[in-house]
Amino acid sequence: MAFRACVLTVSTKGSRGERVDESGEKVAELLGRLPAEVVGRAVVSDEVHDIQEQLRGWLRRVDPDLIVLTGGTGLGPRDVTPQAVEPLLSYSVPGMAEAMRAAGLKKTPHAMLSRSLAGVSGRTIILAVPGSPRGAADSLEALLEALPHGLRTLRGEVADSPAAHRPS
């Protein structure tokens, strides 16, 4: 059974139609490998209110297993995705964020500047990845092997540890 996923691109230029959403397309494509069905796609401006409004709407109406945001995780003054997402989280999952940055660091030292994050809101994993297509892909690919287990665990479908780690 495919997971239900939403992809949110955070880009003021993208929301005004001034930039093609390459990162959102790349994320949606990669989610097919989970497998996940993309049941929501949107582009919003770099504004905390706009980001939170879209996330709250999906959490209420769509109830996805996963939401991936791309963009707004850098150090610039308009990069507000972490500030928008963190108040909506029940708890963070720092290992996932660390894995995303570690994967990026294999390709560029600039990955250490990313404020990518991962957390849970209710029964939904929320990931905030970089806005560049390459950075978004590298981050998501770093999680693809473990992500299905985390999603199934939140659904209550599996025990807390993978079968490979349980005593025999």
C-alpha cells in the first residue's frame, strides 16, 4: 500500500509564477520510490503564515503520512521554513535531519549551512529539505531506506524496532 504524501515548495518567486518548481517535481518523483502517492502539491511564498496555513490545511483535510517541504531552509532573511514548521511539530526527529545534512556534506561543505529538519505532527512525518533540486534529492535519498519503517510505525503497523534488530 502506498503512503499518502504532500509536497510543499516554499518560494516567493515560484508562488508568483516567476520560477519553475524543479525541486517540488524532483521530490514528487523520488517519493514514488517509497512508494508514495502524492495527494497534495502546492507552492507558497516565503512567509510563515502562508507555510503554516497550507500545512494545517493538509493535516486537517488530507491527513497525509508524509509532508515534504522544499525551500526556505538556508540562512537568508527570507528562509523561514524551520520557523514555520517547528511550532506545528509534536516532536522532532533529529537523526533524520542529521542524515540529510551528512548526505549533503559528502557533496558540498555548504550542506552544513542547511537548517533542514524532520519531525512528527500527529501521525504525519514532516520533512523540510533544501530548495535546490540537487539538495532536495540528496536529502530525501538519504532517508528513503528508513522512511517506510518510520511511516509504518506511526501508523501502528510495526513494532518499534525493525526485524533485523530484534533478538532471535
